[in-house]
Amino acid sequence: MSSASPTPTRPPAHTLVRRAGETALLAAAVLLMVLVAAEWRPLMDADESVVRTWHDWALEYEQLTAVQRLLSDWVWDTWTLRALCAAVVLWLLRYRGWRPALWLGLTCLGGALVQQALKAAVDRPRPVLPRPVDHAHYAAFPSGHAMTATVVCGALLWLLHHYGASGTVRRWALTGAVVSVLGVGVTRVWLGVHWPTDVLGGWLLGTLAVLTAGALGSRLLGERTRG
């Protein structure tokens, strides 16, 4: 007599919610990229309006603009964030082993490669302003600063959570990450080197990169340590 087949196990509710969130993020990122590539007029007009208005403010408030340049070009610059990533990779190699170091290095490298590939594919021009206050190279979409900040900060937060850092450490790290990710996006639009949708695209794609890397990291590094 044959035994009854086992009943399929339903994924936990939090897993279903996470998958739904990831699907929504992916759909939003793809839709935004398609609209930008197609130069959908309502979106282009909205971008133009924000950039022109903020550029007038940047010219009017020169001291604030100088602070924005310092933050954008030095504190939150892509190479500053990559240097931070490299320093943490070296620390992980010494104190945690090669697996987390490899995971972090590949996460940051993968984010950079995806970013450059999408820039080349979409090939969106940057804003052209009569009196520019800053300059940038390469195509506009997605914002490299916004995506790099999201990937680096997100990956470091994931590691803190994975290894069970104290609640105080994680709260301070989360605060710094939120300020950095949102702040760098604001500076890029304020300085007139990106459209708002470039920044939004960088945030969405960076978040997707971290979520994907986190799923792979859970397999590579095993179960996380409970703090």
C-alpha cells in the first residue's frame, strides 16, 4: 500500500513578504529605466523642473553649495566609499576570514559593474546648465554616487546584522547609512550633475543589489549570529 505524498510546506509569511517586496523593487527599477530610456515626456519635464529650480537655489546660496560640493566630491564620493569597502575587506580578512571578505568585495565590485553597464546601455545625457556649479563624467542614469552609497552602506549593514552586532552599533550605523544614502542623492541633484530619476534609479538598483547579495551571503557564510 503506497503512502500518501507529503503536503507541500508553505513558505513563512516573512519570506512571502520579502519576495513580494523584492519583486516590487525590481518592477519599479525596470519601469523607471524603460521610461528614462524612452524619454517619457511627463517624467522628463518633472526632472527638468526640479533641476532648474534647484540650480537657481544653488547659485543663490553659495555657501550651502560649497558644503554640498565637499560632501559630494569628497565625503560621499564613489572612490571614498570604495576605499571604505576595501578597508573593511582587509579587516575581514584578518579577523573574520576570507569568506565575508570575498562576499563584500564581490558585492561592491558587482554593483560597480552593473552601474557602468547600465550607464552605457541607457546613455542618458546629464543636465546642461548655463552656470554649472560642478561637473561630472560618464552618462547620467543611474547615479553612480547614489548606487554606490546604497550598495556599500547596505552591505556593511548586512554584515553587522549577520554577525550580531549590538543594537546600539546597528542603530548608529543605520543612521549614518540613511544620512549618507539620502544625502548624496540630494547633493547630486543640487549640484546639477544628475536628474532626480538618476538618483532614484541608483537607490532602487543599489537596494536590489544588496538584497541579491544578502541572499547569496546567507548561503556562503551560513546562519547569522544572533546578537
